[in-house]
Amino acid sequence: MADAIVLIDDLFFQAKLQQTAKLTGVTVETVATGEQLVKSAAASPAALIIVDLNARHGAVEAVETLGKSGEQGNPRRVIAFLSHVQVDLAERARKAGCQEVMPRSMFTQNLAAILRGAKS
């Protein structure tokens, strides 16, 4: 069972994320679409959900679906990242239920600590 589910369709960044997860001892399941994220979240007790809001296939819509299905009340952490200039998208993600929305640079800088949080 994965500690974290990650919606990401950038293969280069996915490789970096998986390497960091390996180094921190965190197991991750990666999905490429919002639809896959919703299905995986329903089937998994993973403590952490990470969403690349710039993924091309339904990222913010998946967060909204999780929020509507009661995911907001779920104790698992939902973190999203995006380009720092996408203020409206960040606000939409917060309203949908993301506890944290951060610029990609900040997410990358804190990736190891974020992943370790899936274990605690």
C-alpha cells in the first residue's frame, strides 16, 4: 500500500519525486489523470495526496470531486503545487479542499519533508 498518491504527468518531475520518495522511505503511487486520482484515493488509505495542478487531465476537477465526496473531512493531507503566477487556480484548489497550495519551487525545495509527512 502506498503512503502517498501523486497526480503528476510530467515524467521528468515524476522521476525526481520517485527518487526522493525512495530516499525518504516513502512509497508513492503515481497517477496521470484526475480520474485515476479519484479512483486511487477511494481505494487507498494513503495519508497524503499530492496534486500537480498543471497536469493536463483534470487535476483541479479531481480535487473538487474528492472534496464533494467527503475527502475534505478526511484526515489525510491534500497538497497541490503549481506555477506561482496562477493565483486564481490556487484559490480554486483551496476552496476545493487542498490544505496546502504552493508554488512548484517551494514544493520542490520541501519535497523530502512533505513526503516524510506521509509517514507520520
